[in-house]
Amino acid sequence: MDRRNLLRRAGALLLALGARPPDALAQAPDRDATLVRAAATGDAAAVRRLLADGASVHARDAQRRTALLAATYGNHVEAARVLIAAGADVNAQDDIRNSAFLLAGARGHLAILRLTLAAGADLKSTNRFGGTALIPACHYGHVETVRELLATKIDVDHVNDLGWTALLEAVILGDGGSRHTAIVRMLVAAGANVNIADRQGVTPLQHARERRYREIASILEQAGAR
């Protein structure tokens, strides 16, 4: 039997056993890499096609980004929706500890955040600064994202590796404007401890007064801040 017939029979046997022939196995890594790239550009149609063709929803690139995380970086909602429906892990973290859930919270990608919450986002997961999704959402003034997260059981008083809570970040890293004022109000309403100080013993109220954030200081004072 010549080599060509031997390979043909071997391929037929692999298919009969439910396995991929050698040429398909060789193509799999390329398909997986293409899936991550398609997700990064928001090409939902290509994502669907690649998944149907056998690309792994768990594939990662050189930075350990999954296709879902790549889609989240670009705020590509439909691609993210397709990947989550296919079983993508919303908590899978890359080399810098971003996950689709954590990144959506930090960047205010509200639609993707909602998809990750519905798919079992780990509310206790933390980013490279030891912060939950809530803390950077407060830092960057993503009002609706904060509202969405406060509707969950996320720890409103979690302290990150810098020694800051969500409330401290809203005051220290915020600009004292309407968005951060609204966030402070929401955190207080959600039961945030207004007297947790930073590592230097400075409280949110003291920070607000130092920055002359009068409305924020007033909210904190009314909540019993010292």
C-alpha cells in the first residue's frame, strides 16, 4: 500500500473514532489564535464561525488573554455575548490579572459587565492592585457601573493593596465633581463604612476637606464621618 492510501485510511480511522486527522490538529492553534484576534477587533461573525469550526473558547494569546478578555478590552459587546454563550470563563485572568469582569468594571463597559455578572462573575476576584471591580469603577467615576455593582453582594468595604476602599478612591482619586459626588452618595447609601482610614490614618472626610470637596464632605458628615 502506498503512503497516500495509508494516510487516507489513517485519517478515515481517526474520523471514525471521533478524533481529528493530523491536518486538522495542525490547524487548531492557528484557529485559536485567529479567534482571539477576531474577538479583539469585534468581528462577532468571525467569532461564531471560528467557534463552529472548532476553535477553543478557552484559547489564550501571548499575554494570556482569552478571546472574551480581548473583546472586553475593545468593549465589543456582541463578540463578548457570543463567547460567553459558548462557555467563555468571565473570571479568567491575563498576565496583569485582568479578567473580563474586572476590566469591564474598571473601564465602565456596562453591557459586558452585566453579561459577566449573569454568567457567574466572581465578586471576590481582585486585580493587580488587590482591588475588586468596584474600587476602580469608583476611581474612574463610572456611575452606572458602580450602581450595577452595588446591586450585587460585592464587598463595599474591601481594602486593596494600597490600603484604600472604594470610598477612599472615590475621594482621593476622584475630581470632586458630580460623578464622584454621586458615587460617594451611593456608597454611603449602600452602607460603606465612612470612617475607614488610609494607611496614614487619614479618613475619607479628612481627604474631602483637604481637597475642598464641600458637597462630598457634607454627605460624609451627615453619615457620621469623622
